[in-house]
Amino acid sequence: MSRIDAHHHVWRPASAPPSAAGCGPRRRVHAWLDAPGMAPLRRDFTLEDLAPTAGAAGIDRTVLVQVLPDLDETAEFLALAAAGDVVAGVVGWADLTADGLAGTLDALRAAPGGDHLVGLRHLVQGEQDPGWLNRPDVRRGLRTLAQAGLTFDLLVLPHQLPAAITAVRELPELTFVLDHLSKPPIATGELQPWASLIRELAAVPNVFCKLSGMVTEAEWHNWSVTALRPYAEVVLDAFGPRRVMFGSDWPVCLLAASYEEVVDAAEALTADLTAAERSHVFAATAERAYRLGERDGRAGDGDPVGVVR
């Protein structure tokens, strides 16, 4: 069975020592890597690094997700996707509030690898305004995404979920994908109010959720599948396997676990599902949410996204 990693990154920090790794995005300043504890990530991570590790874990396709709010990075990610067979889709970045967003999307799609563009993401978690998603200029941009047939990845923290719930309810024409379960407080073991908000979000049918980013929300050096399980169970119960997809969050996950350990954890957390349900989590959901099957000619499963029922 084909398996998809629906969330990973690549980068080449400006401050990293020269690497012999293959092609990748140009070097850029990644200020977030200066934070305490980020030292293991202050080096190059390329598709050449990922491919053998993912392949050994049975992953044959991926979704490459933006790191910086940088339009050039998105263009480079699309070119990387076009140069190989691993990256099936790119979730890029463009300024949602810009008047010329539609033209920007057209330009990205006309560039090398533009057919790999499946959606956009904004680092909403870093916005001070908890209602950022409901600003008029942001809403206009989200409608433009919907008109273009693209998705929007929700990178929000639990306190931003109320605004996300409002946005997804009022934009039924747009498909949303929640990243990293909205980063619940796994390290402390608290479930509320996160769990109630997740169930409220999941009640809206145009939202999917990534089973990703969990190990780095737990205690980095003392996490366990047992600690992750209550959060995975909330998501799987609220969304159902048809709207949950696996993502490694590589290389960020390396702060707490190897790629193989992240895959093993996801397999353990979904072990009680049927084989058909696991096939959704590890492939079909990502294909449906990001319309990957439409791009590579694989058979789809269910309604195209944007008219999710």
C-alpha cells in the first residue's frame, strides 16, 4: 500500500556549516532556530536526507510544507517537487492579505513544479491577535484560496481555536487542514479545554486534521505512546479516520524522536483501527484533502475537497 507523509520540511540555514547534501532551497536566515534547544536543527535538511529514511519506513510520497513566510521559498519547494518523485504536493506561503493574491497563485502555478501546489499555510500561531483568521483582509485571501481550489493549513495554538472554528464555519467552500492537533499540552497531560474545542472544530465537515507534531509537544526526552494516546484518541474519534492523516513533522520531530520512532508511534496509535481505516490515515485522507490523486492520476476516494460532505 502506498503511504504518504503529509507533513515535512526542508531547509538550509544561512548559519549552518557547508553541507555536501544535494540540491535544496537556497540558504536563508531561520531566526526561530536561535531559540533554546534548537541546536540539533541548525543544519541542512534536504530531500536527499529524508528519502532513504522515509523509504525504510514504507513512505513513498510526501507533502512538503512551508517553513518561512517567503514567496521565493515556495517557488523553490515547487521546483524541488518537480525534480523528483517523492514530493506529491507542496503547501506553500503567500501573503493572504495582499490585493494581488490571485495573480501570485497564478504565477506560482505557472512556474516549474507549479502543478504540485496544493495549498498555503500562514504561521498563525505567531500572530498576537487571537482573531487574526477573522480579519476582513485575511477572509478575503481565504476566499481567493477556495476559488483557486487550494487548501489552507491551520497552524494554530489551542487559544486560537475559537477563531478557527468561526472561520471554518463561515467558509464552507474552503478545505482546511489542522496541523499538529493544534499543539495540545501533551507534556502536562491536560486535555481541556483543547479536547472540547477540537470536537467543535471537527463538527465542521470541511476540516481535516494531521496526526503530527505530537512528540515535540510531549516531554522531548521522556515521551511515550501512552502519553500521546489520549490526544490521538480525541482526534480520531472527533474527525474519524477519513479526515485524519499522518505527518512526521520531520525534521522538527528529531528534537524528540527519530523518523522511524514517529512512524512507529503513529502505527501504534492507530493499531485498533481496521485496515481500511488505517489506509485512510496513512494515504487516502491526504490524497483526498490535497487532491493528490487528481495531479498524479491515482484514483480518488470520495468527493473532491471543497465539497466535502
